[in-house]
Amino acid sequence: MANKRKSSELEAKGGSSATVKVDNSRADIQPVLATFSAVAPPVASTFTTFKSGDKDQNQECLVVSEGDKVEYVGQSSEDGSALFKGCKYMVGVYDKATNTVTFRRAPLVRINTVVKSLKSSRGVKEHDISNRILEARNELGEKFGNKKRKAQIRAEERNKINMDQIQGSAGIISTSIEARTTSMPTSKDLADEANQNRPLPNYDSTTTVPADVYDMEDVLSKAEASHINVSSFVKAKSPDDYKRFIPVQSTFVSAKVDKILDSGKPNLALLRRALFLAYLMKRRRAAMPAAKQMRCAPEIADVIFEKFAECVAGALNPDGSPVYKKTPGMDNKLICYIAILMLSLNEWIMYPSAMAADLGMPTKNVYIGHWVRRFTRICSAAAAAAAEQREYLSCIHKTRPGAEKYLESVGCKLEAASKEEIARFSSSKRAAGAPKKAVLKAPVSFPKEKSGPSRR
């Protein structure tokens, strides 16, 4: 019926019927019908056809086209048999000059899309021997395995990914990823956010003068310093008269107070800063000392608690004052402020060993393991509180940070120190055996935060 209808149309146009021929010759150039399993290629794509050299399999062919990111590969047979059995396809070409329609056999090819970037991750083919072994093992498991094995086989089948099926969606997935990653922060944004969240006072990251890096007004303001009474130190006639007013035993603080008072006209601002450093050391050594224990004015105690402790919501002391508690984050902030105060009193140079000796911490990072927790379990109930406090201070993480770590976190660089420098800037005997100094550099730069689990 179709040939008759075609002939009638040709007669209506040309006035004569067309001649129909069937070309069964095995020409090198022949038409190919193609179906695409994914997105169709661009119209301007060029395909190359490869025919089988075997005379018995002359109709088998391979069609290939290659783009910048995608390859199109198709074949008319699989494992020696045609893809579509029971039917044949022919393509007719009408020649106007001879008024002839020539039909030629056209193999049907199924073309798959191959993304070049995913070629290495496609894995082995289905007919690979390793897959056959796995299939045979799964068949045995389904027939003779227990319920747990059968459920595992079904779960593996559900989770198996067929790369040929998702190749067509690779472009869509890539576009979706690009659209979502545009709103993600850059490495610079993450670095800026990390610097803003550091437990440090206000600082200037552009200045080239080390003394101008940190805003010391943010560490101890003039209004807060006015509550630190230094008259007992100025009126004292000998060091023994004023050392009893220093709230903590510190070689560094005592040496700085002696140096300030030995000058002709004592610098009261530096003296108040040294005493504020002593109050912070006292705050760190005790659990939650009161103002009387810290030997400071109540206004200074309130400032220290507000800056370096967290307020417990809804909890009040018997006198009506808020209840504060220590936290790991606030403890790190306290030590960073102590390091900055030490640097400001020592011409922005500090020796990690001297700082470690005054604060009772290691010079370098120390891995403590589980000895503290073991000690907590075996100690008596009376000593449990002290053991828990020791565990809190030294076992916040499995690695206990040292003085070098804290000095680097405030922007210092570790350098080798000479004996002359140690004699000039350090008053600790412990520093003489470890000639390494921490110098605040400007413009200031901070160490990058390490990601991932510890190598231990």
C-alpha cells in the first residue's frame, strides 16, 4: 500500500511512475539507522562507520563520533548477534534525474554516550570474568544462602550503579553542581572567617609595626586599669614590701615589676598591665577564684569573669551575682591574652620555655593519652574533684598544647636565640637550656587550621 501511494504521488507530480529497485550489493558506503540512549548529539556532528571485514558478518558495523567532552559509540550487534532480531530496515533514496527509488538495507545501531572524564571510572565490562564469578556467587547465595546473605545480595543489587544509564545525565549533574558551588565561600572567605573567630583582641593585619598589631585598649582599657591600685607598689621601699601584693608567684611578672619600679619614674600604665597579667594567671590556676582570692578590686574580677568565663543561664550565687564556669574555648582565649600581655611587656619577644615555666604547661605539644582518666577512676572520692580539674585542664584534647603553640597562634614566629638575647629578655633559668624565641612579626599572619583526624 505504501509503494502504491508513493507511486500515485510521483505520477501526480511527474506524470509517470517511478522505478523501484532494491540494491543488495555490499557497498562500502551504506545508510545506518541509529537510536540514542541519551541526549542526541548536535546536528553538525560527524560520525564514522566501521564495517566488519568478515564476509559472513558484513552487516555488522560500528559507528563512532567524538566531541570535546563526549563520545558517541554504537554497534549493530552484541556478542555476535544482532540487537534487533526478527526485522530488517531499508532506506530508500529517490533520484530525480532517473526517476528511480533505490532501497538499501540499513543496520540499526544503538548509540551510547560516553563522558570522557568518566571513562576511567566505568569499571570492567559486564562480561568480564570477575563479574561472572560474582554473579555465580550471588546465584548460589540466593538459592542456598541464609536470610542474612539473601538480604545482603538484594541490597548490593539495589546499590549497584550502571554508568551507561547515568552518562546522559552527566551534563545535568555537572551544571547542577556548578550552580550550587557558586554560592559556596572561597578559601579567602573561609580564612577571613577563621581570623574573625580567633580568641584574640582586636588587631590590625596591615600594620608593619609589631607594637601596633594588637589594640591593647581592647585587652585592658584605661577605665578598667583605673581600678588597679598601684600605690602600695610605688610607696614601697624595698621589693619585699610590694611582692606580697602580687597575687601569683611568677618569675616573669616579678622581674617586670622590679624593672618598672627600679626606673627613675615608674610607668604606671605598664605596672597596671603587669598586675593585670598576674590576675589572669591567678584566674587560670584556680578553678573559679573570687575577687578576694585574686587580690584585686571587684570591678577587675567582674571584667575577668565576663571576658574569660561563660555565664550559666538562670544560675545565681547566694549574694545574687551570676555564676560563671570555665570552658575549653574560654581557657584558650585566656592563655592567648596572657601571651599577648607577656609580649607587650617584653618588647614583643617571648621565650616559650619561660612562658611554660610560669603557666605550668609544656613548651611543646604533648600527647597525654589516657593516664589522667585512669587516675580519676582509681583515686578516692575526696581527691576526685582535684583529679577532674586536672583532667579538664590537661585533657581537653588528647594532645595538650604547649607554649610554642599558643605563641604561634597569636602571630609569633619561632627563631633561634643567642645567649645575649636570653640574658636580656628572659629572667627564667629554664629558657637558658632551650634557646628558642618567639617574635611577633608585622604584618601579622596566623597559622592555618589543620583539617582531618590526627595522625596518631
